[in-house]
Amino acid sequence: MSALPIRPSLPKEQWRRNRLAINIAAALVFSGFTFVMPFLPLYVKDLGVQGEAGIATWAGLLLTIAPLLASLLAPAWGRIGDRYGMKLMIERCAFAMALHWAFFGFATSVYHLLILRIALGLTGGFATLSMPLLVSTTPKDHMSQSIGLLQTVQMISSAVGPIVGGLLADSIGIRKTCMVSAVLAAVALIMIDRLYKDPDAVAAAALGGARERSISFKQAAAIPSFGVMIAVLFFVNFVERSFAPVIPLYILALGTSLRNVAKTAGLIISLGLFAEAVSALILGNRLKRGSPRRLLLWRLAAGALICTPMGLVWAAEQLLVLRLALGLLAGGCMVVMYTLASMVVPKETRGTSFSFLASASLLGAAIGPVAAGVLTHLNIRATFFFNGIVFFLLLLYAWKSIGPAIQAADQASDSRPSIKA
């Protein structure tokens, strides 16, 4: 009954309703995730893990295991989705997340957290489904705008989450904050159920008469520039997620009082993501008239130059300024890659191809925290130096390889290259 007043304001086109459902669900899911996970080292410490390196290692493992499993199982869930509908897949994922967060707040051992993260990974990940869902029903003329909007929603939600999560963690505790995340996932499930509809033959005709069909990774790799997209998406997410298990411990080592660690870490993480969201919006507009290659290379170069000084700071305020600069100057790389993919990937294989790209992003996000945990055994500052090297090597690779990719995108027309079955 409460849905009746908003019904007249809903978009008439089903693809617009699908886009609205995906963006609202993404906002809720990503906010709920960042309510808890940036402060996972503190939760791990409360559960009895001792030592800076041990806490960082456990936090990295817990951050990694779910997206790692989800990225590996994404193709299998995608094939099931082709048979039974992608709506069922994302509803299953949202339901699993609601249960995951609900039980997360009742853990009494770090091993309980590990079991829950493994279970969530086995059910698939929202991040691997949202982009394929979006591109599978979005007309070509609205593709870039829709991709940029979803990226911005994800970043802003992830940015707001640590601020709110830090306040909640300091006021009601991490366990009750997990309950809030569970409620958000449940609301996301309701939004998908009410608004989203799987594409049918009519929708396929509206997209150009091409039906979505599955392809193998080998076939997708034959698409021009696909390897560059995979590399950039993997390593950019690798770097971004590597900060999570380190920043709370880093600012604690820099002299921040224990009772202010959660709020300070949340502020640093959130403002960095806000900066990336601003960068993504600006870059999305500049892509219409600027060179994608030059824009991407400048951002990779900025990442290489900013990450190293982050490991040399002696105050939390300095880390905040550099994290803000990193988001503003190095953000937006994913928007370039997804927009490029929408130009060169055949429209009849967009759903499957984008699922591979999403898997690469999620895999990078999974490995980043583990690498950060391992590097912490060497030194708490080592992660930032390593990330600078990653950006530099990625810059060299993109500089040599991105030219043909951009040329292929610029020359793309309504006639897309076909993939042989």
C-alpha cells in the first residue's frame, strides 16, 4: 500500500526501471558493506586476535575470501542465470547477504567470521552481477551514462558507509552495526523484487535484435582491448581494497587515540571514495570529447606518484590529504574501462563479457587485502610503497597496449565484431 504514492513517478520504460532498481540496490548493499568491513581489524581484535601483523592478516583474509570465491564462481552462476533468469540470481545474492550480516553480529570467534565469509562467497557476489545486469537491458545510446551513474552510486555509497559505520561502531558497537547492514540488504532484495524484470524477446529487439548468449573466456579474450580492460580493472581494485586492513592500524601507529580510530579511519576512507566519485563524474563527461588514452594514463601516473608519499607520512591528517588527492587525481579508471568495453564488446555478448570484467574487478578486490596483510609483516608502511609500484607498472603496460584499444573503440560503429561459437 505504501508503494502506491510513488508508482506514478516510476519510469515508463522497463530498462529505466531496471536501472533504478540496480542503482538503489547497489547503494544499499555497498553502504551496508562499508558500515562494517573498514573496521574489521577492530572486530578481529575484539575477538581475541593479538599482534598488529596477526590482526592485519586475519582482516585481509576475511576481506578476501568472499570476493575471491564469488569471482571464481561468477561464470557458473551466470550460466544458471541464463537458464533461470538473472533476477533470481541477484535476489538470491541479496538474501544471502542479509543472512550473512545478521549472523556476522553474533560471532564469538574469528573462525565464525571466516565460515560466514566463505558461505557468502559460495553464493556469489552482488558486484559481479550488477554491471552485467545493467548492460544486458540498457540501450546503446544510454550505455555510457548508465555505467557512469552506477559507478558513481557505488562509490558514493561506499564513501558514506565508513563515515556512518564509524559513528555507529563507536556508539552502538560493531555487532549491532552488522544488524543495520542486514536490514539494508533485505531492503535491496525488496527493491529488486518490485522493480526489476529480466529482459525478454521484446527487450532484446529494443537492444538491436540481438539476444544475449554465453561465451567462453577464451572467446571474450579475442575481443579487441579485452586484456587491457582485465588488467586495469584487476589492479585498480587491488590497490583500492588493499587500504582497508591497513588504514585503521596505520593511523593507530601514527598516534591516534584508540577511541577515535574508527571515526578517523572512516573519515579517511570515505573522503577518498567521495573524491573518486567526483573524479568519475568529471571523467565521464570528459570522455565525450577528450582522449580516453591520455585521461587513463594521467590517472595511472598520479596513482604512482601519490601512493609512495602515503607511506612516508607521520600524522593522520597528512594521510587524509594524500588519500583525497589519490581519489581526485587517480580515480575514474574503471569508468574509462567499462565505457570502452561498452563500445567494443558485441552487444549480443555484453552480459557474459561484462561478467568476466566484473570478476576481474572482484578478484583484484579480493587479493588486495591479503597482499596488504602479508606486506604488514614486513612493515605497516609497505603496502603504500607496493601500491605505487603497481600503479607504475600498470602505467607502462597501458601506455604500450591501450593505443589499439582506444582506436578500436573510436572506430566502433553499430556493426560490432562477432564472436564465433
